[in-house]
Amino acid sequence: MTSEFEVTLADVESLYDIPEDDLIGEVLIPAMAVADHVRVGAGFFSSQCLAQIAPGLASFLKRSQGTIELLISPSISDADRDALARGALAPQAAIQVAVDRLLEEASLSQHALVHHTLDCLAYLVASNRLVVRFALMKQGMYHKKLWLLRSGSTWAAVHGSGNATARGLLVNGEQMSVDRPWTDGSASQARVTKLAARWDSQWANTSPHVLCVELKDGLRAIDGRNTGAAPPSIEDFWRSWHADHTRGLEPPLPPGIDVAGPRRLTIPEKIDWRTGKFGHQGRAVAAFLGNGSRGILAIATGGGKTQTALIAAVHEQDRHRGPVLVVIIVPSTPLLRQWAEAVRGFGVEPFQPIAMTGPRRRGLLEEVRAGLSGRDPFTAVILCTQKLFTEDEDMRSFIAELPDGVHAVLVGDEVHNLGSAGFMAKAPHRFNARLGLSATPTRQYDVEGTEALFEFFGAPVFEFTLRDAINAGCLTPYNYYVHEVVLTEREMAEYEDLTRQLQRKGFIAADDGKDFGHDAHVEHLLRKRRAVLEQAQAKIPTLEHLLETGGPENVARTLMYTSAKPVALPGPSQIHLVNGVLRRLGIRFHQYTNTETSSSSAAQYLERFGKGDYQVLAAMKVLDEGVDIPQTDTAYLLASSTVRREWIQRRGRILRQSPGKKIAELHDFLVVPPRTDTAAARSVLKGELARVREFADTAENEYDHDGPREIIAKYETAL
């Protein structure tokens, strides 16, 4: 006798191409409506898929006492994680919410499933109508896309490339096959039998490749991990169990289960840090250790500051037999990604609390605390931004309350930033070792900040200059091209007017680049006056001429630094004008500012630039510090401030080595006044020539005909 289940699926297609075909409406909803039991395996799961299958799911729940079994990887959203936790850890509360808001005639309504998916997910778990388990792999990720539906003894299977998410079922270009053994023959029967047998093996934990864990245990395994990290592995699960056991929260590990050896930083064998062109790293580490594990390493961009710091951390770790905590503070989120990759290269997965809510961050810190609570060797690495460290009381309290047996190491990247009053007021004194990194550790024109910085970290104990790095072969040599641009009469008049206003406020010194320590009105006037030079109108046609002369099709691997200041005179912003030039010339580019770097796509933009999808990145300040894009070999400095550190950082972006890269090219725009017979005009030249001299000093073409030294000599006579 033909069952209702078989009749319902009699006329469905054997292959569904999403989004063209309606897999949900033609297969999943009607099949669930008449099924007794449903199994879903998915690499990615989203509660939103409940809304898509709501009619069938509602019918299944009303007509049957069967369960839905869900086997998924731990790659779930925070919202879904919290809903699953409510159902598993507070079932009575989840059921009460359902009674009050969601149930009609003791069953979930279709409306509730569509409009209250998270509460419905919690209720289904709490009422045992949905049984969720996590699939962990030794390596890689559980990545199944499978629906097994049963009525009586009859099974059907839906399988292919679509995950159990709204996008996977409706939007993405996916392909799903439908197997009905009673109609499709022996080959279909064999496929369904194999799929069901594999499911049984994994669900019962008899598979050698998959560890299937209960919902509560799986939530513990994923809690506290960075949202961008890989899904937890089987080893991560047992390590988490062992950490909870040491805190008295779990029994000992099951017989035969042993966590991997102690988590320790290890210097990769391929790194030659004692000899060769990076032999300075060994000397830098020796200087730091010889100074009582305090001090700043003034290593030029491209000289391997990150690697040097991790080598020093390994030595600190190896000199201490117990638990070690390494905290690395960086100025920006893009640098976190680079540091995370470097730390992984030394054998440890870093903890990254920045992307977490407060409760999740506290959970992560508890996990770290548990790992550090014993006496055995164990090394934890935490990466965080300066902003998070100074603003998060939990983070600072965690450091202050570390047990005495923990050897704490602090690494401050771009350490000059940490001389600010905001950080120094909350400087963590618990650290046993303190290492600062910066190509330019002295805070220009900020004596007090520099003194406080050196007092906390120690003074510079090792220096490796940009010239040293080029001579050693760590950085690429460069040619420096100076392009003269003349201020308009209007711009010169604005500069002179702002100078007079500054003089009336009592400011008569040369502009030293400081944005602090002055009267607020003085600071405002200084920023406006700097903007006049940064945004000089003649820079844009000069840039366009240079690009046209060289051929737009030949532009590649190029950075263009534009002004980050408000416009000095009425008109479009400089980055808008630069973008317009690039569009007119048909040059592929992407704007890269604070807006872009705050998005999840920031790394993707840099990756596409590195591959050549973009010829140009038009940037403001965001590429100044540490971002590593070694393929870059050309830069145009349309806007340069009076801060020496920024000059060095921007030049350093194009000097990192990359295969096939033999020489870099740096284009600078020297702003000159329309006349040189006034003090204001001479101050323009003085400030501009200071930068040009610095860049010319290590350039390959320093003394070439029409090179930078000839241009410098041309204007020095006016001073």
C-alpha cells in the first residue's frame, strides 16, 4: 500500500537548481508535513531556515511526536548560539516564553516560526522536539548538506551543496538531489542506505573522523572563541573539558583520552634570526633580555619587528617553567589580523576578544584564566587593540589579578601610541617583561609622553634604521621623485591669514606637528593651515599629468595618500578629486579609509589589491601603521603632515620585499609658495624641505640629474 509520504514525493524532480527551482515549496515543506522523523546535517546552520520551512515544520510538530535531529558544525551566529543555550540551559524559561507568546493549541504556529525564529529555536530545544549535536573534526570542518526524512520505514534523502540557511535554500547558486528509493531504483536505495548508515555512525560517535558532542558540551567548546577563528576541533573540545576539570566543573577526561602536550610558543625552524640579513633580530633579542626584559626595539618597517618580538617572547617563556601570558597591544584592527597569523606561525592560536560582547569576552578571559591556573608549562597569547585595553575594565582587572606564578609579558606594537595620557593613566604594572616596538619610539614634540613611555617600557635598547634595513637587504631600495607644485594666490593668502591669526593668539613658533598642548583655537588654526598645504590644488593636475605620461595601463601596485583633514577651502575633498582622476583615466582603484577598514571586508580589499584586481588604493591615514602589503612598489604622497613618524611609516609601506620587486618608487609633492619674500612663504619652504631632505637621504637617485638634491638646492637659497 502506497503511503502518504510516498504519494507526496511522487512527482518531485530528482535535481533542484537553486534559486531557479523551488526546493523548499516542492520538496521540504510537503515532505516534512507528512514525515515522522527528520535528520538535518549542515556545515552552516541558521535559525532563519526555520522561517523558510515554517508550514511543513508546523505541520510536523502538530501531527507527530517525532524529533528533528540536527548535526552541525560549530560555525553558528552569536544569536543562534544564545538561543540554543537558552533552550539547553534554561529550558523552563524557554518553554514559558513559548506558552506566553508562541503556542497555539499547544503547538508552535506557522506565524511564530516565521516571525520569532530565535524563541522558537530555544523552545524546540527545551521541549526535546529538536535535538542538536555539534560535529567536530580532527582537521577541517564538518561540511555536510543533508536532509533525511522518514515516514514509517520509508526514507528519502535531499543532499547536495546547499546549507541549512536561508541563503543556502533560497538565494545562493546551489544544487540539491532528491533520492526516493521506492521510485528511483536500486542506485538511489544504495545512496540513501549509505547516507543513513553514516549518519547513525556519526550520531552514535562510532565514526573515527567525527566527534559528535551533546549541545551543552558543544556550546562550551565554542564559547570564548573569536568569531573569526576556525571552528573548534576535537582536540579543542577535549582541551576545554580538561580546563573545566581543573576548575572542578567537570569529571576527569574519559579513559583513553589525553589532551595534546602543553601549549607553547616555538620558533619556526625556517627562521634564520641569528645570521644573514635578519641577524639583527638576534642582537635585538639579546639587548632586550640583557636589559632585564625591558626596553624598546627601534626597528625600521620591514625589519621584522613582529617576528623579533615573538622570538623574545619564546625566550621569556623558556626561562619560566610555569604558565606564561603574552599580551600584545596594537593600534588598529587590521594589525590584529597580521599579528594573529604571525602568532599561529609560532604554534599558538591567539585569543582575540575584540569582536565579542561583554559576556563573551568575560567567558574568554575565564578560559584563559583556567589554562593559566596550574603549574605546568602553558602559554596563552591575547591580542587586543589599545582602545579595547584602555576601555575594558574586565581586561585590566584580569591582568591585575593574575596569580603570582604566571609570568606576564607585554608587547606594545607601534609603542609610541602608548605614550598617550589615556594609556599611561591605566598602564598595567603587573607585567614582568615589557617590550616596545616602533620604528620611531620618540613622541615628536611630546617630551612628557616620551618620558612616561620610556619609564614604563624602558628606553630604546636597540636600533635598526631604514638605511640599515636597505643595506642589509631587508628592504627594497627606492627612487625618490620630487614634483614641485605652486600654491595659488588664494591659497597663499589663506595661509598668511591663518598665520596672522595664530600670531594674534600668541603662537609664533614653527609648526611642530603637535595636535595637543595648545589652546583649542590655536590647534584648530594649525590644522586649517596644514590643510592648505596638504590640499594644494596644483597637486591634482600634476598627479593626472604623471599618470597620463606613464600610461594608465602601466599603473600597478600603487598607494595614493590623501589628506585626512577637512577641506581647507570650499570644494570637494582631496580623496574625491583623486578618485575622479582615476576614474577619468580608467584606472581600477579602491578607496581605503576608516570606513572601509571598520568593515568585515577590509582584509578582502587588501587581498584583491595584492592580486592586482585593483591598480591603486586611495588611502588617508589607515595605512600608516604596520599594514603589510609587500607587493606595493609605488606611492604618491599627495598629503604629508609635519609629523616625521608619518613620513617614515608611509615610505615603509612600499619598501617591503616581494618576489620580483627590485626597486620601489616614491613620488612626493613639494609645495612651494608663489613668492619667497615673506616670513610665511619661507616657513612653507622650511617645513616642506625638512621632509624632502629626509626622503632624499636614503634614495638611490639622490644625486641624479634632476634628482631630489638638485631640487633641494634650488630652494635652499631662498631660506
